Amino acid sequence: MQGDVTLPAGETQVTVYLLPKDDNVFETNTNIGFDVSYNGMTLRADGDKEATVNDDADAPSIASVSNVTVT
């Protein structure tokens, strides 16, 4: 996914909101990177350029295992 944010003159920061899909499916946490560019040039920004989306669904579990044979 890609998006653009235009900062008004004099502004030096922006807050980005992400709305993850709450599908109740367990997934690993996801890292999201951010690049800052100006007129087609990628700029180096101070501070973090990465965020982590934590999954809040319960991890799958095994209730029981029976009749196991190992040879």
C-alpha cells in the first residue's frame, strides 16, 4: 500500500493512522516501513521510520493429542 501526505508550509511532522483489519485470524506481527520524499528524492529523516502492527488474535493451540505411535 502506498499513500501520500502533503504537509502545509511550516509543518515539520505528521501523524499516520493505520486501521488494521480485525479478522480474528492469528498472524505474526507486521513491520511497516515509512519513506520520506520530496520532489522525487528520498530524504533521511531523524528518528524511527518503522512501525509494528501487533496482532491481537489468540494464537492457535492444540487441546489434546491422542493415539500417537512413534517408530
